[in-house]
Amino acid sequence: MEIQERIAKKRSFMNTMRHIPERISEGVERFFYALGSRIALQPQRWLIGSVIIIIFCLSGLYWFRQEKNPLKLWIPPNSDFVHDTEWFLSNFGEGQRVQNIILTGDDILQAEILVKLNEIIKQVVLTKVPGIHAPISWTDVCFKIPSIKGHIRNRRSTNYLDNEFFEEEPSLDLNEIVFEPAVHADSGLYCSIYDSLPRACFMYNILDLWEYDSNKINNQTKEDIIMRINTVKVSPTLGHPMNFTDLLGDVTRDHDGRIVSAKALKTQFMVRVNFSNINMDTSGNDAGTADWATEEALRWESGFLLTLKKASIELQNWNNNHYRNETLGLFYEAGRSFGDISSSTLFQDIDKLAIGILLMFFYVQLILSNFNWVEWRFCLTVTGLLCVGGAFIISIGVCSAIGIPYGPVHTSLPFMLLGLGIDDLFVMMASWKQIHSLEENRKKALHERIGLALGHAGSAICITSFTDVVAFIIGASTILPSLQSFCIYAAVGVLVTFLLQITFFVAFFTLDAKRIQQKRNGLIPCIVHENYVSKIVDPNETFSTKLIDRFYSKIVLTVPGKLSILLITIIAASVGAIGSYQLEQWFDPIWFLPKDSHLSNYIVARNQYFSHRGHSAYVFIGDIDYPSEFSKIMTLASNLKNLSSVEKVDSWPEDFAHFVQTFYQADLTTNKIKKEDFQRYLSKFLFSRMGGKYQMNFHFDGKLKCGEDAPRILIATMEFFFIKFTGPHQWIPAMDDTKQIARETGINGFVTVWSKVFSTWVTDKLIAQEVLRNIILALICVMGTTAVLIAEPQTCFWILLCVLLTLLNVCGFMYFWGLTIDIVSCIGLELAVGLSVDYAAHVAHAFLNASSKENNNQDRKIRALIAVKHIGAAVAYGAGSTLLALSMLAFSDAYVFRAFFKIFFLVILFGLWHGLLLLPIVLSTVGPRSLRHNDKRRSNDSDATRVMDEEADKPLNTETEN
């Protein structure tokens, strides 16, 4: 007895567990049946209530804030780069922005060409743009340094005679050491001269060799030009040491090593930036790609670009008419170029998106409507799109109210919602047509039919919507701010889309059904078509159903068809695995630029003629005890020089140590220098010809004055240059190595390595890990959600398999299509999880709810055929509408939109393949039993679809209209 009781209890437990999925399914259907019936009884009230909620959520726009600061969009907030950048901006005070010009030709070292360049430079210098209070000119925004040109003092004394303070380097009597005015001259005299020096704008150009005088340049022979370029090392206009040969590209040298020709010449304008006056909310752009700059600098840079655009056209005309022996080109960039172009490119293709949405509207209209004036569902289609638009607005309002900023990548959110939401409209329409295939349903009251339709469609829509919501909620745990914000907006948007579809759309669907019953025109409802006769079309008799039935029964679900699909799936998965293995994490901001922009042309010229130049970086050193830590700073500079990834180090510590050793016979590396001596030596150094260029590397606690000890150092910087890298496999280790050297030096205080380009490199380093992490978490949550909502383990496994294969193929073919792992593809893959779940989940849900015939070897095959006949067309229509809406993006100049199109295309292609082809053959072979298990045989009913509907409707047919 005990054994029998145990067996009975075990069987009872197993039976209970076996019926859990069925009970969940029935419970969900009953809920949606009751909801649909209630909405259909009072549709106007639900419409008004939905509109009121939407209007209420619009109040959240009061707190709307668009994030424009790139630090808060593209870089992990806890990264060293964000911390170091904020520290630098808040402590250093000022910086520089570089404006570049490149002139190219077969040989630009010719007087006539240099004169023409000089005219262009003068046009730039004379550029004035309107300002808030007064016109802004070059001298208002330029970075200024003391000009020591022409300040010569002739003094007769026993030590030196007729010596030039700044232009020569006279020696003492015995020529023991080099004469340095900052050290050897009377301090009061020297500083009075230095303080009286005018401050001149810093411009880096070889025309400086002739003091920007066109007459002087015109009188130069070819040999004169070559001689000055190779011999002059001091700026004639500024008096500071300069290496003019660094400005020449693709040079030719003679047997003596002299430069005799060059194909490119670079000019650099330095613009001053006051970090304390920058507000990224006003100076930033909508794409979040702007650099830090004041409004005054941005205005002048606009004039700079306009001047050079005109000059480029004039140069081409001059070249064609007067100087046919050369092919000249003028290329240029301003500090604002990247931000302006990337921002405009991101939003300039709105017209293409509008066309895509319009095409999708007509497509949806065609699918939902019949070809007569009464059943032309124009308003219903508009309502379906309004549900998506309303969800987008509500998501913005809700997220703004809770303090989530809006970012540039959020522009893709409406299209994602369209892709997910329009699918559900087709599912709803498929269910509506399906219930009307039974004569007894057509006799029921409208609110019951609406309830039955929503009962059938609501559970499928609920499963896909909630899995998408969960996937995006998990995605919000990412460390990338823009992706985190996007996922929160997406989760809210998908949830609200679902809620509006089962309320607002169902309410309007009810009104539209009443309109059809009243024979009113679909476009102008006041027109009544008395001659209209409703035609009930059996879903099994439609062209799409017949096509699906023939395709699946004759091809897909046959043994050869199954083997062929499995073979193609395996081959595609293998190719996807190979591509996924080779897929790199790589993001290049240049991809944001259209190929015909002035900045793209400049970058091409720079890479061609100055390809050996790598990115610059800085060592930041904070408020430390510099005298005692100086030997460690020297070690830091030396270690950087020894790195194979570093090309050059502008080491002020080494030059400073050499200066002190030369003129004061003191060794700074012994740690025995008194603090006051160190500050005195530093002041002398920074006002000397050797060290004057390093003044911009220091930020003091007070003003640096000639003749006085230097104030306490708050920040010191040291610039160095990386070699030219070819990819992340080189620049990520180089970045890590320089940071490690800074940490291991042992300096007691703040020290770090920073570069503007680190913002991209940090993302490159983390993005691959983030993508893998987000996808794994999303898949786990999708599996968990489907397990709860479907509660059938085998079905959940097959859904997960389809999603995994889809993602594998998408990642693999991304590589073959030229995409990489970056912030854009990361968002695209996050969306791919949601879209790929929809295709498989709809088919699996339909299969589970198809009626079962026991003791029939063809049971699984029949149910698989029923499932694709019932839901396959709706899934395909939804995929087609998404692809059509995004089709115009293929012609976009914006990298973001092109990348989204490629990813969405791959998701739709492989999602349909696995959801509509692979999954049906798997379910038809080893699928689980039906949730509509029926003990009563219906052997006389040859229409399996009718069996499914009768059984599905049976528990719901409990209400009648009063």
C-alpha cells in the first residue's frame, strides 16, 4: 500500500507539473479575453483614458535633458579617463585647440606656391566673425606667447660687448659656458626687457622664415628656399626655437641629407581655450561628439572653415589658369570640424527615414486592408503607428521625470519600437481573422469576438514583449552611459507599446469593426456604402495560407526539406562561428564622417603625407613635493622614452636638470636641493630661451613672474608622442603600458597618463567584454522569462537555440560585412536579442496551442503546419515592415544608420530562417505535446486549424451579450 501510495503521489505530482504550462496558458488567455471584452464594451472610455495618460506623461518633458557631454555618453563613468579629464579641466584652467591646413602639390617648395599660401594665411588671419558684443578676430582667440624678435640690447662691459640678448648666444670671456641672459644678465634689466615683450599669436608655418612677407618670398630662388628650410632653427617672427622641417610631408633629400623638395606643407593655428568658461550643455552638439571650446572660439572656427572653403575654390581656379605645372590641393580642419560633421551626418538623413516610414505605412495598410472602400483600414493603420509614437513619447516623459538623460543613439528607438510593435499588429489581425473562420464565432457579439481575438493574440504578444523588456532591463546594467540610458528608454518604450496595443489599439479596433458593420467608408466614415456585402474569407483559403501550406507540406516538412534546412543551418552557423572568432573590437571616430566632407579629405591627406605621426599624450602630475620627487619624475620620463610604442618625449625634467647642471652646477636628482632653490632655478629656466616653451606645461598657485621664485606647482604636464598604430591590438597595450609606468614610478602624489584619443581606446578595451556580458545576461533572462510565461522546458530550449544561432550568424556575418564591435553594433546586438526572440516565440507559442491528436504519428507535423499557417504570415509581414522601414538607411551617409541597417537586415534574415524554417522542422520532429490536449477525438474533422480554434475557444465561451 505504501508503495502504491508513493507511486500515486509521484504520478499526481508529475501530472500537476505537466499541466502547469496548460494552466498558465489558459489563465493568460482568460485574462486577455476579459480585458478585450471589457474594452470592446466601452471603447471610447479606454481611448480617452489612454490619451489622458499620454498627455500626463508629457509633463515629464519639463525635466527633459539631452546629454551632450561626450564624457557622460561614450566612456564608462568610473574609468580613469573620465576621472583624469575632469581633474584636468577643473584644475588646469587653459588649453589649446589646433586648426590645421595642409597644402599639397608635386613640389610646394617654390616661391610662387608659397606666395599663394601666404595670401591664404593672411585671409585666415584677417577673418572676423560676428560676436555677442563685438566682432571676433584671430587675435581675440589665438594662443599668445612672448615675442622676442628684434629686442636686442647692445651693452658695453668687461664681460660682453654688442651682444644680442635673444637672437644670439654669446659666450663668456673664456667661452666656458653658453651665455644665457636669464642667468647671466642683470635680473632687473632682463626682466624689464622680458616683461615689455609683446605677446604674439602662435602660428606654426614655414612662411615664418620670411616673416609672412610676400615680397621677400617672391624674391627667393629655389636654392634660397632650400637653404633657409634646412638651416634656420629659430622663428624670425617670434624668436623661439622651431623645427620647421616637421611641417613638411613626403620630402626628398639630396646626398647631403638636405630637404630639396616636399609634396605637403602643414600650417597650424593655436586657439586658446579657457576651460572655466565652457558649458557643454550649450557648446556641445546633439550627437555628443563636440570638443571642449568656448563660444568665442567656436564662432571664430566657423569663420576659419568658411574662409578656407572659399580659398580652396580660388586655389583650384588659380591652379588651373595660372599654374598648370602643379596639381595643388588645400585640405583643412578646425577644432569643431568633427563635432559639426558627425552631428549633421547623424541627423541629415531624416528624410530617408521619413520615406522608409511612409513605405512601411503603405505596406501595413496593404496587409491589414481588403480591396474595398469599407475594409480599407486607413485609420486603423494610423492608430497602430500612433501606438508606437505614443510609446516613444511616454518613454521620453517617464525617463526624463526620473532623471535619465536623452542621448544621440536614442534616435534609433522609434525604429526599434516599430520593428517590435508592428509585428504585434499583424498577430492581432491574424487572430481576428482566425476566430471568424468558425461560423459560431461570427454569430457572437462584437465584444466577445474582440475578447476571443485578444485572448489568442495577447498571450503571444505578452511573451515577446516581456522578454524584450527583461532583455533591455538587463542591458541597462552596462557600464557604458549611452547604452545604459538607451536600454532604460527601450525597456519603458517596449512595455508601453505593449500596453497601448492591448488597450488603445484594441479600443480603436473595436470602433473600426463597428464602422465596417455599419458599412462606412474607411477613409471618410460619414459615407455609407449600402451595397457593401461582407465577405467572410476562410483564412485557409487566402493566398498566403495556401502558399505556406504548399511550401511547408511539400518542401519544408518533408525529409529532404528537413535535411536541406539542417545542412544550410549548420553551414551558416559554421561560417558565423568563423566570422565571430575574427570579429574585432574597433571603433574609429572617422567612420562617423561622410567621405566627401572637408575633414575626411583632410584626414586622407594627413595619412598620406604625414603618416609617421602618432597621437600625442600627456603625463599629468599634481600638487606634489617636486624637489624630493624630481628623481622619480626623471625616471618616469626615461622609462617612457624606452617604450617601443613611444616615438618622442618632450621632457622638461631632463632639460631642466641639464639647465641647472650647466648654469648652477647642481644635481637635481640627488634629492638634496632646497625647495627655495628649486623654485628659483625653475623660474630662471622657464624665462630662459631653453625652457620658455615649457611655460604652458605648468599651472602655478599664483602668477609666474620674471625675477621671482616660481610659485608652488599645482600641475605639471609632460607631452609625448606614440608611434603610428594599426589597430587596437597595438594601441590598447601601449595605453596600458604608459599608465603602468606612471603607477610604478612611485611618485608620492597624483600622477597619470592622459590623451584625448584614450576616450576611444578605453571604449575599445571594454566594449567587447560589455557586448558578451550583455548578450549572455539577456539570453539568461530571456530564457527565464519564457520559462515563466510558457513554462514548457523543451519549448524554451528550442527558442533559446534559435536566438543563439541567430546571434551567432549576425556576429559572424557582421565581420564579413565590414562591421566591428563598437558602441553602435553593441546597441544593435542588444536589439537583435529582442527581435530574434519574437520570431521564434510566436511560432513556438502557436505550436504549443495547436490541437493535439493522440495516437497519430503525424501529430507534431500537423501542429507545426497549423502553427506556421496561423502565425507564419504575420511574423513574415512584421519582418517585412521592419526591413522596409529601414531600407532607406542603406543609402545613408551616416555610419550609425548604415551599421543599424546591416545588423537589422542580418537579424531579420537569420531570425526568419531559424524561427520560420528551423524551428518548425525541429518541433515537427521532437516537439512537446500540445497545451490543448483533448481526450475527445475529432477524427471526422479534417481541418486541423478548425480543431485548434474550437478547442481554444471552448473555455472562453462563457459570456453572452445581454
